[in-house]
Amino acid sequence: MKQDTPDISNGNNSKVSFRFYAELNDFLRIERRQEVFDYPFHGPLTIREAIESLGIPHTNVDLVLVNGQPVDFTRKLRNNDFISVYPVFETFDISDISKIRRSPLRIPRFVVDAHLGKLAKYLRIMGFDSLYRNDYRDDEIRFIASLQHRIILTRDKELLMSKKVNHGYYVRSVVFKEQVVEVLNKFDLYSGIKPLSRCIICNHKLHKVSVASLSDKINPEIGSSFDEFFKCRNCKKIYWKGSHYKRMSQYIEQFLLYNPGKL
Ligand SMILES: [Zn+2]
């Protein structure tokens, strides 16, 4: 009598086939990139455990198909499964077929790991909601991300390899300008850039204020030289389009040059 696919808990020589797509291949050993490869296993193992054992943070995965059907991370491997794994598609909607995310993120908000301060600063300069402290602990970052539905940006894969993490992105580059461009591309943020909308110091939104309301807080020469002023109601810092702003704008123009097609 023909048996069904054996339960993995009984099999000593079980195997599945994996194929990883797009940038997920960056995490794999060279001989496994862009190829179907066998993955032997013993005992019960979930999709998430198998994927992470191959060095891929599950937060970078948005869709897993087993034998052509979408599954979630808790699905157990079964002998001879064919598993296709796709990266996080934040830039277009796969919510109809993906079973992995409870709800896709549409307005990206970030919590940035302690070693990526310059990236956080420039995300704020461009107006993106980016929480950051240089003394964040891993568990704090995971907690904030989960509580506030934020995407974790980090260069620490271990931080992303946790059941508690739902959305995260492993930043590839170590050069900060490239990191900014990488994040702009990854999350398709070009159309959302709004300089002078968020406080660089504390991440709160900025509000336009009249020069009259600032009379005792800024140099009169500055007050008479510029038309527009913005204030952070949280830390009280005042912004205007002075030399600082011009330097920041030049930076932003450089970032945009990397991807003029997105403008
Ligand atoms: Zn502030």
C-alpha cells in the first residue's frame, strides 16, 4: 500500500529542496545562491528554524511557498517539500498571497540600531520617522519595533533572528551614504522625502512658526534674513533654511542622483 509523505518526526533521511530569490541570496553560501539545493533534516523543524539555520533572518522574508502554496513560518518541513522563499516586498502589495505578515507596512517608520546613528540622522533630515539612541539594547529595539510597528534597521543579523521581530532590514553597506541610498531604494522612499519636517535631534515633527513668535529666541539678523521658521515643540529647537539646510540639501541631491528614475 502506498504511503503518504512520511512524517518528518519518523524519518532519519528526510530532505527538502530550497530556492531563495533576489537579495536573500546575499546571505547564502556561494554554491547555494540562485540555485535549488537540498536541505537534509532530522526531527520536527519549522520553516522559520530552517531558514534561519541557513543564515537568513526571517524578517527579510515576506513570502514562502511550499509546493506552490503560501505557508506561514510555523509550517513544519515534510520530506520532499519544494520551498521557494522571497524577500520583503515593502514596495508593492503581496498581502493577498502572503501568509507571513499579519499586516503589511504601508507607511514606513523605523527604529535604528545604535551603531547606525548617521543613517538615522539623515532619515530624519529627509523627514522619515526614525527612532534612535546610541545606547539602545537589542531587547529594547525589538520591544519598540513590536509595540509601534516599526521596521528595525540594523547591521546585526542576530538582532533580527527572533520570533519577536516582525519587520526588519539588514543594512548591507558599511558606508553611511550608501546605507541611506540602500534604505531609500529598499523601501521606495524617494517620493516621501520632506526636508524640514522632522527634528534631527529628537525625531518629533516640526511646525511652521512666525518670526514674531521667535523674537526673543533668535538673532534679529537671522530673523530678518529668512522667511520661514520651523520649531520642534518637544526639544524647542528652531530651524530655518540657512547654511546648515543648504548643506543638507546638497547631501539629499547626492542621494537622489543614485536613483533619478524614482523622482
Ligand atoms: Zn526636537
